[in-house]
Amino acid sequence: MTQAEQFTDTLVLPYLNHAVRMYEASYASRGDIDAAMRFGCGYPKGPLTTLDELGLDTVRDALAARYAETGDHLHQPADLLEKLVAEGRTGAKSGRGFYTWAEGAVVADDETPSADDAPQLRHEITSVGVVGTGTMASGIVEVFAKAGYDVVYVGRGEDKVAGVRASIEKSLDKAIARGKLEEAEKAAVLGRLTGATERSALAGVDLVVEAIAEDLEIKKQLFRDLDAICKPGAILATTTSSLPIAECAAVTERPADVIGMHFFNPATIMKLVEVVTTELTGAEVDETVRALCAKVGKVAVSCGDRAGFIVNALLFPYLNDAVTLLESGVADVVELDAAVKEGTGFPMGPFTLLDVVGNDVSLAIQKELFAEFKEPGFKPAASLEQAVAEGRLGRKTGAGFLTY
């Protein structure tokens, strides 16, 4: 095994094992786990498909060897992995693993959703509200307006509201320059926008998506306001990537109407939306939001309300492991990034990705995962803590693990 292959195995095997445990716990379907990592991270294949192609027995043996070496619970082969191997379900080569295979391709089986299962709009959605004026909020406004929805967006001041419209105009002009949009379509999209500085402007919308600061108390106050302002039956959604949605729902008189719609940045380009339900989210609300995602050209995946949802819960422990591997001194940042890209086909190496996301954001998410799952291996790496303490947050500050 080459050194590059060793680096890749060190980082990727625990990620694959964690995906098995996520599926084993019935937190998300196999298809949603795989789609989340493909459309949320740009990975060429999802983790469960990757396992089937590598061979479940091969991965199990490699994990067992690492577990014997490290004693780290995260390297211990998942119980389901052991079970499937014992049953002879070793993946594509045996015709059955997490999926069913024939002639090298996945074929339908009893877990494959049928066309009849496609979600339907159980609530009428004609107008959408968006709270927030940052990059994510502006992107979400554009997504809905392009899809034909009237959008009311609310900011803290006229300058912020004007900034959203200017950002969308700039985006539309770029699309026109690339031949992907006509001037008439631009005018139509802009005609669907209504900016406001008061939340009361949201009284008549059918769905509100909030994209404000990632601070639980600030979000809870917003949901109190939305509960008082919005009409009965309006769906209240949050784009939070890490905060408990149930706590936002709990401050309202309509917890069945509260749901997570975790868009990925930039919202106009990234296809994935994690649709996150609490124990109290209504089934028709869940189905409506999934159907709405499809109508606006997004891929919806379903999961429950816990730290990290699907993508962050699988991605950030892998990134944290990369920092820990760097600390061991086996290679530098550039070598590790290159090895992982070459060995996995991932669009970027772990350190480039950390710098793109922002090391402060990455650290905050990793802390949330460590607090919820109590896994010793999820403890934020010391070098990640140090980078944030020194203000090396990534591309946005000009320096992170790499220099820009």
C-alpha cells in the first residue's frame, strides 16, 4: 500500500463506518445518505455505494485492523457491517450489499422508492417569505423567485433589503451573459420580489424560511414573532445547520408546522436540501416541503433533528481526523490534500475544504457533534482550535491551513 493509500484509508474508513451506523440506526435511508454526500459535498459516490463497490468484507477487515491498532471505537466495524458480511452480502461482487446489484449496476429491490412514493404538495404554496439578508438568504430568495413564487424578504434596514435585490440582479445578469437567461425572465423574477424591514410583511405568506444568525436565542425570538404574525397553516422553516429545531418549534403554538430546510451554500447552485423533522412535525408539512424542494429543482433528503443532520455529521469528523493526522507529522497539508483527492475523487482535499467552509464554522460544528454524540474521537483537534484562536479562519481571512 502506498503512503497516499494509507492516508486515504486513515481518513475514509471511519467516514464509511459512520455512514453504516447512521443507516443502521434508521436515521436516514440508504438513498438519502448517499444523495446527501453526492449533492451536498460533490462526492462522486455516496458512502454506502462506495462500500458495496469496495466490498463490505474488505472494508470490514481494514477497519478491524485499524481498531486493533488504535482501540478507537470509531474504527470498530459497525454491527450491521459485520452482520452483512456474515450473511455473504459483501456488495457488488456478491450481488447484494446495502443495495442489490446485477451486471455491475444497482437494480431495484424492496428498499427502492417507487414513482408512486413521490411527495405531493399537501399545503398550497403560492408565496414564500425569507428572513435574512446574507448570502444564504439572498440565494434562497432567488431560488424561489426563479421557480415562479412571489417572495417577501425581510431585513433589518433598507440598505440590507436593497442589498438582496442588488445581489440577485447581479446573479441574473451573469446568467444572461452566459446565455442561460433572457432579459424578460430577469424582469419577471425581479417582479416577484418584495423587500420589507418589518416582519409583519410576512403575515400572508404560505411558507417562511429563516436564514439569520446561527444563534439559538435569536432564532427562538424570531419563531415567537413568526408564530404571532403568520397566518394559520403557514409553514415555518429554519435553515440551521446545527441547532435543535425542536427548541425553535417549542416556543410556538404550532410545533407541527415547524421544520428544517437546510439549504447548502451557494443556494442557487447547490442541489441539496436536508429536510429535517422533529418528533412533532406534521406528516403533511414534511411531505409538502419535500415536494416543494423538487418543484424548485432541489434534491431533498429526509432526516431527524439531531446535531449535524446527515452531511455535517459525516463530513466534519472526517475533516477533524485530517487535522489530527496532520498533527502526527506524517505529511504536510498539501501532501494530504493531494493524496485524498487522488485516492477518493473528492472535489477538494480536507484542508482546502476546511478553509472554504471557515475554520471557525468547522470548529463550531465539530463542538456540536462532540457535545451530542459524546464520542472521544469527535473532540475538536488541537490544531483546529489553534487556527481559530489565531484568526486563521480560511479563505475569508487570507490564511487558514493554507495561505491565500
